[in-house]
Amino acid sequence: MSVEYGRTIPRGNQGWFVEPQAQFVFGHLGSNGYTTRRGLQQEVAGERRAELVVLMNIELKPKIRYNK
């Protein structure tokens, strides 16, 4: 499962903006056991994982003026 959030926030009228972003990821892999054709028994452990990623973009997009 994953949840993401981000938005663009203009800073003044010179083309500057910031984009805070966050992403939360949660995953679960269940354990499993099996026996091979040769009779070897294997057990695979399960795993849970949670991850939080936070980013901040700061960007300048200059305004282009065209002469007519």
C-alpha cells in the first residue's frame, strides 16, 4: 500500500516555487513453507516493511518574454 502527497507552492511573482512531497509505503510478505521433490523442507520467513520518504523541490522557472 502506498500513499503520496505533494503540491506546488508559488513563491512571489518571479517564477520561484517549492514542492513539498511525502510518500508512505507499507508492505507485507507472508511466510511460506514447502517441500522440494527430493524431500527437502524449506521455510521462508515473512517480512513487513514501512518507509517514509520526504522531499522538497525548490525550482526557478524564468518567465520568458517575447518581443513583438
